[in-house]
Amino acid sequence: MKIKLTHLFITRCIDPEKLLKNCSKFDTFCSRLERQATEKATLGNGEIDQKVENKYKGDGFELFVEMFIKCFGADTLIQVYPDTYVPIDEGIDYGVDGKSVGDNKQIHTFQIKYRQSNYELTANEDNLTNFTSLSMMPINAGGFGVDPNYKCPSTRKRITGKANMTIIHCGKKIHYTSADRMLYIVREINRQDIKNKVNDNNIFWDSFLNSWIEELKNIKNS
């Protein structure tokens, strides 16, 4: 299965094969990504540029999420048309990291956060309300025009009443005070959700690497 990948990390990764070859679990992917990030950020004097390190991890996870959505976007927790997903140009990245078309045929936005496995996100510390504000801002004002009045009619507890906005992260969860008081119409995909889909799913991991290599060939030949 070949998936069209477009995130700029495709050409910025130190070594895609070392990142993905024989990888079958999400935690393994994260460990390899973090090692590469540290390598990328290590200066000549041995010091580590944390800004470079964090950007590498964030970009790598954003590419992973592109593959994830294009494979599993039709799942009821996400509910978008998988082939409509596009990453947002990093030059204008100010809260929304990706967008797609939801099952109601309206814009669906995504924010993507790379976090450690035990981390609990909060609206203030992780700037999550910037995402909702920009998502719901009208398009003619520079936003994405997500309809805040649309509420998912599904009876599935985690998505009923949610709007077309999803935060995908690899932390433990969004802290309940932020989730219940400030982000109550936002969907959440966390590390456990990701692991449930990709752990020991060799078709996913093989397709990820093969799609990446194919895209590098296309770039080289263009």
C-alpha cells in the first residue's frame, strides 16, 4: 500500500530506514526519533540545541500523523476522508498543523503535539486554545472556518457532541480540567489510541517506510 506523503520531514530526516525499518511499535518509533533528534541537535562542543531537538521530534511526529490519518482517518474517533488530509505549511504554523474534510463535508482541523508518554496536556501550558480560536475563526479573517455549532451526532461517548477539531498527541491525555472546561467540543487522540492502531501492525509500518522511500524517489526525479 502506497500513501502519498507531503510533510517536509520527508527530506529532513537523518535516516528514514533507521527510523522505520523493523519497527513494529509506536514506542520504538519514538525512541528512534528522539535519538535522531539529539544527534541532529548536538553542536560541535557537545551541547544540545533544544529548539532544534524539539522541532525535529515535532516534525517527525507530524509526518507520522499524516500517515496515521491517511490510513485510519475513517475511524469513528477521527471521522475524516483520509485522502483529503494536508499538513499546514510550517511558515504559517500558528496553531493548526493539518486540515482535512470531515464526514459532514466540512473543514476538520488538527493540532499535533509530541509529548512524553506520561505527560498530561493543559490548555495554558500547551497553548491549546490557540488551536480552537484559529480553527473557528472565519476563513476571510485568516482562520479555517470550523463551525463551532456543529456537534457530532454519534452515540460513541468520546465523540458525541464534538466539533470538527482534533488534538492528536502522544502524551497520556489532556488534563481533565482543560478537557472539560475549555476543550469540551474538541476530539482527542492520545498515545494509547495510536498504539491500539499501529502496534504490531506490520502493514502500517511497512507501508510507511515504502511510501516514504517512494516519495524520496519522486522528489529526486522531479
